[in-house]
Amino acid sequence: MTGPLGKLYLIPTTLGETAPLEVLPISVKKIIEQVDVYIVENEKTARRFIKHIKPSKKQSSLQMFHLNKFTDASELPSFLEPCLQGKNVGLLSEAGCPAIADPGADIVKLAHQKNIRVVPLVGPSSIIMAQMSSGMNGQSFAFNGYLPIDKDERKKELKRLEQLSFSHNQSQSFIETPYRNNKLLEDICSTLNDLTMVCVACDITLPTEFIKTQSVNDWKKNSVDLHKRPTLFIIHKD
């Protein structure tokens, strides 16, 4: 008779260079202390994060599986093999929450298929925190990931999201590669209706945090430098 299965813990991290326990609850520390097997996007930053949380934890005791854009889907079942042997495994995000605008959803899906208990831990999500602080519709909202890189396609998508917001009373959020943020804000201002509301939520939880909601017309007059700063954009048209 086989013993109990291990659990898959979804472990959030900070959204930048912030002392982990300033934004993460003690429950995260307790799980880090217990778990020695991790599924991570980047081993170096994962080890550094674990060391910040629990300096006395032996790095040599850690087993890490790499989950990123280069990982072949055929490898994923082996990542959960420790759970089948009764060991707990941590899915560790690179920034924010695992599987939300972040690799990991396929691992979580596989865990459910194998009847492995999935345990999400509390931590900062830039998507939720931006929506909370935007003043926009918290009852109906959608995250759309990255917009097209091509300028014409991007503008077409912005207009589509604006119309979707208007017709469904639904806030629409999206992100961009940080070095393209300023260009995206320019496109928002040149494409959308002057009365459409735009929230720019930048460097969330960091000392440089900036969160502002105002109309497209006001953004044209009062812009902000977002270059290489993690930013989430939300639009809403009434």
C-alpha cells in the first residue's frame, strides 16, 4: 500500500528588490523551511530568494527542476515524481504568484490530474494589486497579457479592448516588456478616446511605486517615465 502523496505548494515571491518578509506572510517562510524540492524558472534567483528567507537552510540539500520557455512538456511529469514519493514540492515564481502571468499552469494542471493536492500561498500579485488600486471595475475585469509588438496590430488591439470595456463594463489590463513601456503609453494616448480612463501601476510594492488613474486626455498632459520599470496598464471606458 502506497503512502500519502506530497503536496504542491505554489510559493509567491517579491515583485522586485524588496525584503521578502516585508511583503510575504510568515506562512511562506514556514513552507520554505520545510520544502527541499522546487520547480523554478531560474535556479540562481530561486536559491538567492530561499537564502534570504532561511539563511541557515543548506543549499546542497535543495533539488531543483527548471521550468521555463526551453522546458520540453515531456519533462513535466518527472517534476512531480517527488510528490508521488510522499515529498512536498514548491513551485516558486520568479516574481509574484506562480502560474499567473508566469510559468507553472501546466504543472498545476498535471498535479490535479495526478490527485496531488495543490496549496496556493498568499503573496503579492501585481495584477490584483493594480486592479485594487485603479478605482476601476473590480467586479468584472480581464488580464490580457502582452499586446502585439507590431505598431498597427497593437493599436488595433487597444481599440478592441477599449470597445470591449465599454460594451461589457469590464476593465481591461495588460503588460509590456519594460523597455517598451513609454512607447505603449504613447500609443494608448494616440489611439484611445480622450475620456477613456487609464491606470498606470508601476513598481508595485517597491520604494519607487507609482500608481495613477486618469483620463487619456490627462495622460497626454501629465506623462511619466516608465522605462525599464515593471508596469501594468488598465483601461476602462464608460
